[in-house]
Amino acid sequence: MAKKRITKVYTRTGDKGQTSLVGGKRVSKSSARVEAYGDIDELNSVLGIVRLEAEDTEIKEIITDIQNDLFIIGADLASPNEIQVPRISKQKISELEKVIDKFLHELESLKEFILPSGSGGGPYLHLARTVSRRAERRIVRLMEEEQVNENILAYVNRLSDLLFVMARIENKRGNFEETYVRFDK
């Protein structure tokens, strides 16, 4: 497939608060659809920081794959259903579940809540998890208004679980001891 070249960064077409979806339909930049793919874009950017800061090479490789998936999800969200674009599939959800299951075998079960912290990419993975949860809420809101690929919501839900598990793995492999929430104060 030939690569489309981006030759211009600014178009001035959004100066009045409107943007174009894939296919050309103009919508408000505050629409639920734009909010949803904006949060996915933000999540992808946070994962770029994770790739920089993570010490574990396996996590870095997984993050690269997730970033690609998120780009596809962003395009999926920016495209009404009648427009032909790559769409996220159930297979991608299964892939996330397999990684979660693999990592859970390495971790001790939690009996208490932990504070989001850590070393290397750990804190950034916790941050990515919270951005993922916000994106999930935005996608739910969008789905209440418009038809959306249902695999997106399941993927983002599973992704937030994976990001939590990967934060714990990054911290464990980096010899950072988790801090439990204290309710006695």
C-alpha cells in the first residue's frame, strides 16, 4: 500500500471550531466522536513516554504494538461506519488478554489497593491506565449517541487492565516495592 504523504501541517479549516471526519463530514471539535479519538491520541502519546522511560524491553515491545492498535482505533473512531478503514478486531482483544494472563503468573495476587507509583515506566503506565479509563468513558458516551465498532470499547477496557498489570510488572522487574493504600490514617 502506498504511503500517503503529509505535506502540510496546518490547513486553517479548523479555525472556527469544526473538523473533518474521515470521509469529509464536518463536525464540532467538541463532539463526542472527536473527544473520544482525542483521548485515544492522548493515550498514545502517554505510551510514547512509557516506551522512553520503561526499563523492561518486553514492555517496550508490547507498547509499540499497542500504539499501532491505538492509531487504528483513532482512525476507526474518526470514521463513520459506512467509510472503509481498518477496524480493530476481536483478535486484538484476545491478544491483550493473553498478555495479561502471562504477566499475572509472574505477579503476586493483590489483597489491597496499591498507590500508583514506581520506577522507570511504572508511574507512566499508571498514568496511561487512567487516560485509558477516561477514553473508555468517552467511547461509552459516543456509543450512546452513534453507532461505533463495539470492539473498540472492549479493547480499551482490556487495555486499561493490561496497563495496570504492566505497571506492576515494570515495578517488580525494576525491584520497586509497591506501596499499599493505608486506611488507618
